[in-house]
Amino acid sequence: YIQLPADLTKMHLTDNPHPQVTHVPSSQSGCSIASDSGSSSLSDIYQATESEMGDVDLTGLPEAPVDSEDEEEEEDEDIDRTSDPLLGRDVVRECLEKEPADKTDDDIEQLLEFMHQLPAFANMTMSVRRELCSVMIFEVVEQAGAIILEDGQELDSWYVILNGTVEISYPDGKSESLCMGNSFGITPSLEKQYMNGVVRTKVDDCQFVCIAQQDYWRILNHVEKNTHKVEEEGEIVMVKEHRELDRSGTRKGHIVIKATPERLIMHLIEEHSIVDPTYIEDFLLTYRTFLTSPLEVGNKLLEWFTVDSLRDKVTRVVLLWVNNHFNDFEGDPAMTRFLEEFEKNLEDTKMKGHLRLLNIACAAKAKWRQITLQKPSRDSPLFFSLLGGSDKGFGIFVETVEVGSKAAEAGLKRGDQV
């Protein structure tokens, strides 16, 4: 399980634990990703056009909860409490010192939040981490130089270091040091295994969590029942994990944990599980790590826009993209052209409500900038045209910019307000 098969090596990890999903009521779920150029949510845009949209169905788009001053003060206190690393470790230690049978759901969530940061748990799915947290036992070795495992000793547990450093001295004379987050001990098998080398502590107060061989094998080898693999032409292109967010069984479903870049893009317009409500926002935040250009996404969205049944989904993706990451468009001429083409498509299909949302989102997210355009003489052409003014009843905007001109090189764009 630890070593993925060859056809999974080109897939990209998108698993990101969202503890807020388990605590925030569905009525208050909002966009958790901050914008590049401001943190206003799409709800600001919707409210501005609510009286004019009429026929536009915006159900499912995120809304931001409005907090009172008292609630903000309480949140600040919560942040102060949770931002104290010593207090955080004390809470984790209290959870660790409980017997596995006495651990509550809250204890396991606390442990999960702490453990998922450690390298030993990095390649495990959320359900595996949660199961391991429910059975782990806490151990402390007070003194440096204490031998934990002898060479040739039969192994019965998997160990993860939470504090301190241990050294493994091998029979051939070589040695290695392991520190916080590293693991040693058994592999997930029920066969008898023996320690190769001597493990001893290098510092005082070394802390570990231990998981018995039987539990470690059971959890890691039964993970298959919680995953669903999607195959295309004999290759695995996506892996989903089944998750339950509460014990009532009402909030459960599959969440994407690995996929090829092409399949991740395609999932933007597919139905998203109740346990994965922020997939689009997560994708728009992270696509830079596995795509060479945002146009790979943009071109697919333009292609899907021509399909009537996908039009609303594509528009929602673009609106979230513009609202959350306007810098992707403002600083990239190719993406600016994509946005103009998408705007034209909205005009052609008479989607006036969505078009107005897009225009207001762009206006709200655009940044002030100063452009200097030098002309050889007063009579030289400007290479751009303006629209508006006091006689028109609205501001002055750039209507057209000649491609390849000095005005375009200086950074002037269609839609800029002067």
C-alpha cells in the first residue's frame, strides 16, 4: 500500500483535510479561499444585482455568514487560544494519554489535526489516519541512551516519533538518526518481523505513538473497501475515498484524493459529493502545481460552454475563478483574451444575469494602476478608443485597444476605466 503501483505515480495528490467541514453548519458554509486581490465573496456581487437578475438560478453558490461584533470577539479569543503552540500540544497530549477505548470523537479529531502534519502519515488517506489515531498508544522514554529495540528483537508495533531523536545503529557499522515525524518498526504484515539494528534515544524526553501489528495490518490492508478507482483504457485515472462526516450517515460520500491532471479538470463540471463541497475552490487554488498553463483549464471551459447542459456549471467555475483569483487574468494577456471570449459567449447566449455578475466581479477585483503612454507628436494616433463620459451618464472606459500597438504594450486593456 505504501508503494503505489506504477500507473499511479503520475497522479497528483489533492487530498486536503477540511476540519471546518465537520464543524460549520451547511447553512453557513462559505468560500474558504481568500482572494488574491480582496476577500469579498460572490455574495457581494449577487446582492448588488439581486433586483435585476430575476431568472438566474444561483443556488449552490457560496454565501458568507455575517458575524456580530460579539461573535468576532469570541472568534478572536478562540484564535488566541488555538494559536498557542504549547497549549495545542497539551491538548494533543491529553488525548494521547487516554486509553484507545476512552477516546471520544473530539479526541480523535484533535489527534488527526496534529498527526496529518507528520511525514509518517503523509501518504495515507484520511480514513486510514483516523483509524490509526483511534488505536494509537502513547509512550515516553525519559532518558537519553535508552535502548528501545535490540538487534534481532521480534517486532510487534509501528512507532512514530512525536518528540526527540532516536538513532538506529546497524550491524554493518552504519547508523541513521530519526526525528519528529519519522517512523520505524514493523511493515503492514502479519508475518514475524525482526529488528535490524539497535534503536536508542539520543536525547531526554523522547515521545512516541505505537500501533500494534494486528491493528496496523488490519487498517492498512482494509483500506481498499474505502476507495473507488476509476479506470480508462486500462489505466487508473482517479482514486476516490469514501468518507463519513458524522455518525448519522447523512453526510457521506466519495472525495477525490488522486487523479491525472486531465481528470481533475473534468471533475470541475461533474457532480460533487456532499463531503467535497469546495472542490472547485481547491482546484483553482492548487492547479498551478500540476498544470503548465491556466489556458489548459480555460480552453476546456470554452469547449464545454457550447454544451447546453454544462453551461451553468462552466459559468459558475469562471465566476469563482474571477472572484477568488483575478490576478490569473489581470496579469496574463492570454487569460484576458479568454475572459473576453467568455464574455462574448455570455452575450451571444443571452445570459444577461451571469454577464452582469462577471462584469461586476471584474470591476470589484481590478486594481488601480498607472500607465504612461508616450507619443512622438500631439497629432499621433492613440491606438485605442474610449467610450462613455458625462454626456453618456457613466464613466470613461477603454472600448478597443489595437493589438501590438504601443498602447497594448503599455498595458492598456479593453474594459479599463480611466
